[in-house]
Amino acid sequence: MARALKSFIPLFDRVLVQKFAAETTTKGGIMLPEKAVGKVLDATVVAVGPGSRNSKGDLVACSVKPGDRVLLPEFGGTKLKLEDQEYHLFRDGDILGKFLESDK
């Protein structure tokens, strides 16, 4: 993931994420067909733009940072292929939520 940061930097309030791989087998070891696998809606933030400007011209920083695990909308975003890896680019406001790390 670090190499993607060197070759691509998001602008404004854009967030570059890498989606988690979809589960293709059940816990019992049964292989699932491609159509039965659900969409992956959670991802890891790889890179974040500097933010957007409000009506007063002040910079409003993005609400996520690299390394955060986020919930994405079912549709939207722009697919990118960098260094043979698939990434997606979303606006900060399009991200639905951020998962908090549980203390163990």
C-alpha cells in the first residue's frame, strides 16, 4: 500500500481506499459462487487529500486518516488500478462511517 502513496495523492476532500477481499468460502469450507458473494462495503483508508474549503475560505480537514477502517456506500466512487492493486476514490462526505478499534 505504501507504493500507491508515492504514485498517487488525492486532491481536495478525496479519500483513497482499498476494499477488503470478499469471502469466497463459508466457515464450513464450502466455496461460494461469484453471484452469491455479497458486496464488500468496508475498506482501509490508504491516502487522504488535504481537505476542502468552506464558504469563508477556511480549510476543512477530512474526517478520516490513513489506516482507518471505513464503511462505504454500496454504489459510487471511482475505481483506480495502481501497481496492480485495485483502489477506490471517494469524497470524504460520501463515506458512511468509521469503525472504532475495540480495546482487547
